[in-house]
Amino acid sequence: MTRRLVVYSKPDCPLCDILKAQLDSLDARVALDVKIVDITTDASLEEDFRLEVPVLFVDGRKAAVGKIEDAELVRILEDR
């Protein structure tokens, strides 16, 4: 089963870059459909997420905000 992930991020965000790298690493082992959304391209998204990025949604549900440890990310993907 492919997990549908959406990551709300912004440029020059170290935590966003870390999460993207984590997902790239996991994508080799788990079927993931990852969409990266730059919040700076949409004023309403920037308003909603500017203080939380990165924000991870898994299969349409908000799953995590900010820094996510590797083990926590794996648990999130297994639980949903």
C-alpha cells in the first residue's frame, strides 16, 4: 500500500530539508507518494503553517510538525 504524504515546507528551512532527506531515504524501503508544497507560494498556506514547518500530512491527516526523529517517522508511517 502506497502512503500519500504531503509536506508543507518553505525555502531555506533546515528542518524541512532534513524531513525531505528522511523521506527520500525511506522511499527506497516503503512505498511513498510524497508531495512537497512550498507555503511561500500561497498566502493562506503561509498564514496556516508559517510557524510550524515542516508539517507532515499522511493520507490526509496531520501527522507531525517540526523536527521528526527517524524512529518517530517510521512509527507514524506504520501506524496510519
